Amino acid sequence: MKKNLLLAALPLALAAGPLLAQDTFELHGYARAGVGRSANGGEQVTFYLPGTGDSPTGGPGWRLGNETDNYLELEFMVRAYEKGETNFKLHFRPCFREYYNARDASTDAGGAADGYRAAGNNQQIWIREAWGEASGVFGNSDAMKSASIWAGRRFYMRQDMHMRDYWYWNDSGDGVGIEGINLGFGKLSYAYIQHDTGNITWKLVGTGNGGDVWQPLSTPSGAVTVASHDLRLAEIVTNPNGSLTVGIQYNEANVKKGAENPGNKNNGMQYSLLHTQGGILGGDNKFYLTYGDGNTFWNFYNPETSRENKWWEVMDTLFVQPSKSWGAAASVIYRDQKNADGTHQKWTSIGARPMYFLTSHLSIAAEVGLDTFKFDGEASTRRLTKETLALQWQPQASWWSRPSIRLFVTHGSWNDAAKAWGAPDGGQFSGNSGVTYGAQIEAWW
């Protein structure tokens, strides 16, 4: 019997290598869930300015007290092999989303009350990451000993502005790359990332006072891919607690033979710069500047987006926590966009979230966000303001401490011009303002 048990355990021991079972696995994640209503008796809605922060992220604008979905993201990390400086790791990230208007349990798991089981917009499941990396496999030279190679589907070095859930530098997808080549003054990384264009069936051809103008793609679905060549130099020291990352991204359209036409081979370039400065009143500051054209436009990766579409964006985000009793974050975004049809649009977004701690676990948070959007030819600037007041319970007296259980009330107001591309409240309220309230838990670990 002992011999049989040893033989059965041998394959597991070989697969685990020199690692013990408790050392091979880590679980991280993010979750939010809640309940809310509108003051007029309806379902809670999100206040956002159409044409700005809701694209490309689908995000909620300024997010505190302004989210209407249950979302769970699990990150599994497996140390598959570790010996000396050599490491092989695996990363998996399944994600689940359901919106507040899907409250019937029959909508869970892709099912419906009538037995129809196709997943809809109210229940969504993704495998957002599935990739592996190996480090310590390039020898012991100063340049290569800390470098790693990776392949699979991943969030590639993406950068987030938390208060909007805005992934402002995000070249993610299926790919392969080498990361962390030490040049002495910085670390160099290259990635080839292929983006899924098989689900793109429409293209943006113009923008006017009545809204975006779309036409069907002239390329059959699945006949074209857009691939990014992403080159970055990071960890360039600029001063004590300061570092710089610069990047160049070239997007190329690859069209199936026989499906080519003059409009589906548009490439794109994007240039990015990110400076991070630490040691500022217990926090840090991030400054981001980017310029792009063609199919880098809003990260659509659309091969029929002309390189005459050009845009640039600048963002600054400051976080401080000078004492245990209070902390605050503030951000400003400015985006200038020139479209192929000759039109010109400008988006400005400014917001702040101060937080005061009444005790080590109880805090009051307030968030104010203002979005403006100016389009050539329009007499008025589109405008939306959103304010939230929240009572929060957190593990520690820290702005970033999670989980956070919140009770909140949110007010949104907008002008008539803001309705040009859709209702900023989803049509919930009859006028130009509204109030929602509810409870939410947000967690990461």
C-alpha cells in the first residue's frame, strides 16, 4: 500500500518541482456590488456625458456612488517552477459582470426564466488574462539576467486613473514579448500584441451635431487583424522618488488575401510619456501625455479608421495623505481630437475626492466631477456635473484601504447641450438633474 501511494504521489511531486504546495498559488482580485434607487422611484442610473468618459472603457464617469453593476475579477497566480533565479509563473483572470437591472436569479449563469440560455448584456463572463512568463532564462549578463519572456492574453502594463476607472494607457490583448532588459539607465520591453477585430462590424465615419455617424465595415468579419508593436523604456530615474516611462506603439493592419480594399489597411502610431513623482505629502503625482493617429484612435484598433484622425491627451493625477485623519485625490484630463471629416472636439474632465476619517474605520468621502465637451459648430459647450457624498467603513484610516462598505447619495446635473448624443441619465429623469442613492461594497486584495 505504501509503495502504491508513493507511486501515485510521484507525478505530483515532479510537477511541483522544488516548491511546496502552499508556496505555488496566490489569489488576488477586485469586486464591487451594490444596490441603488433613483429619487423618482426608479432604478439607480449612472450619470455620464456621452462621447467622453463612457468611451472606450464603458466606464461610469466619476465613479463614486455612480456605478450600477456587480463585478468580480479573480486573479490566480501559479508558481509553476522555481529554482535559483529561474522562475516560471502562470496568470489567469476570469471576470464576471451583472447589471443592477438583472435582479431575478433566473438571469444568473446566462439563463433566463423561459429557458433561453444565451448570455446577454446583463450577464457577462470573460477570460481576461491567461498568460505565462519565464525569468532567469537568458543567462547572467547585466542586461539580461533580470529579463523575462511571456506569451498569452494579458493586461499589458496598463495604467489606471482610479476615480474614473479610466485605463488611459492600455495596450492589452493576445501576444508575446520580452520585458525588463536592463540598459543601465532604464529597462526596455517589447511586445507584439494582436487585437481581436473579428467582432468589429461598424466604423466611425463622422461626428456631427446629431451624434456619431457609423457605417458597416467593408471588410468581412474575421478577415483582418490589427497588431501592435509596443516598445517601452521604463524606470528612467529623473530625480529622487521620480521616474519616467516612454513608449512608442505602432499598429499595423493585416488583411486576408482577397479581402483588401483601399480603406481597410489604415495603420496607426501612438507616442506616450508617463512621469511618476513620489514623496508628495504621503502620496504621489502622475503626469501623462500621449499623441496618436489612425487605428490607435480610442483603442478601437479599427483598420478602417483613417490616419487623418489625430488626437492628443494630457492628464495629471495627484494623491496626498498628509495625516491619518484625511487624504485626497484629484485629477484633470484634457483631450483634443481632430477627425478625418475635418471636425474638431475637445474634452475636459476635472474631479476630486477628499476623504476625512472620523475613526480608524469610519470615514466621510465626497467626490465632485465636471465634464465638458466642445464640438466645432455647436453654440454651447456640453456640460455635466456629478457630486457624491458617502459614509464608508474601511479596515484602516487610509484613502486606499479596502474593502469599503458605503452608503451614498449622488446628484447629477447637465445642460440641454449635453443631450446631443444621448441622455446623461439614461432617460431616467424628466429634467436636467437627478438624485440616486444606495449602498456598495468595493474590495481588492
